[in-house]
Amino acid sequence: MLKLLKMKNSLICLFLFFLPLLAFSQTERQLLLGTVISDSLKVESISVINTSSKRSTITNEEGNFAIHAKISDTLQFSGLAFRDAQVVLRKADFMLAKFVVKLDVNVNVMDEIVITSNPLTGNLAVDSKRVKPLEIKLNFDPVKLTDPNSMDNYAFTVPIQNNALPNTGNTMNGINFNKVARLFSKPRKKSPPPPIDPDQGKTFHEIIAERYSDRFFTDDLKIPYDEIGLFIAFCDGGAETRGLLDSKHGLELTEYFIKKAAEYLNRDK
């Protein structure tokens, strides 16, 4: 009896020991790779928000994204041309190679327009009585128009100068072709300056250290903290990896680190 009681106490202690570990495994978030698709529109720059952890990201040109999440977290997807969508993550979603979400296009429907019949009858005598005439007042003195000594009369005799037909200058038969050509010519647009590369002159290690936190290497890739620098140097492939540093290849760069982490951790085995 005493032996049975000791065994029972041992099982209880063992259960209490593993209970925090089980709880931790349910609350720990991992990197979820996904993609957003649509029937007709591009899915670039779609906002992806984990409303449970308040973390967010956006999709690239192909609609791919990466975000930390766990089971029962809610992901919200929103874009200007799409209807908002919310997805509650399940265990099966983390078992997929890539989590896929399809968004519906947000169709804007115009308000209904009501067309009424013409209130006019077509009878000029009747319709003219319904329409109120507009009274126009001319601000001039009719006496001055009949006075030959009034200077206001000369306002009607001032010739209008045509700038395209000047009396002097580079003309032919009274036409200034230089000014006529300038009327139809369009100013040349200056070409915009080339974009400035913010990463120009920086090493591969410096760029990666600015974009990724230490937690990405230690928590997601399981790289020891004191070996982060060695791992980044291990991943530096020169010109091949330099092409992955473009912002549009963000997801490809993350997948490259996941692949290289497996090689790095198994290199001595």
C-alpha cells in the first residue's frame, strides 16, 4: 500500500513538472509563411495584422508574407481594393508548407439614379410663363455714347494686338513663326533622378543586422546567441545572396535563412 502511494505521488509530481511546459508550447508563437491570392487583382501590399499579438506585415509583389503566430490567433487581411477578411488559425494551418488566403474584390456599387420627366409641356406660350426671365443690368451712361467729346467712345476703337503677328521682329509676311512655334511646343520634362540605394556601401552582415532582430535567429532559427555573427557569415554567398537583399525578395531571404540554419546546425553531425 505504501509503495502504491509513493508511485501515485511520483506521477502527480511528474504531471506538475510537465504542465508548465505544455502550457508554454501552446502560447509560443512561430513563424507562419503564407500567401494571399485573388481572382483578378494584384495582391501586393496587403496588410496582414495579428490582432492577438498586435504584430503586422505586408505582402510582396507575389502576395507572400511571413508573420509570427500560434494556434487560435486571429489574422486580419485588408487592402484598398479588397474586402477585409479575418482568419482564426488552426493547428492544421501550421502543418502546411504555405498558408493560403483568398480575398474577394470590393465592388463599389453606385447609388440608384432616379430620372424624372421633363416639366416642360412643349407649348412655348405656356412654358415661357413658367420660366422667370433673367434681368441683366448694364452699368453705363447712354448719354456718354452720344457725346462726341466723351473719351469713353475711343474705347471701341482701340485695336487688339495679336502677339503672333507683330510689326517687328523675326517675321515673314507679317507672321512671327518663332512665337507660333512656341505656342505648340511642349516643355521637356526632366527625367527624375535615379533612386538612392539605402544599402549601398554596406556589407551583407550590416544589412542583415539592421533587418532582423536577434530573436529571429535564436527563437526561430535556433541559432545560439554567441554564434549569430558566424551564422550570418556562413550565409553570405557573395553576389548570389546580394540579389536576395532587394525588398521585393523579403520572403525568399527568410526561406533562405531557414534552409541555411538547418545546414549550419547539422554541419558537425
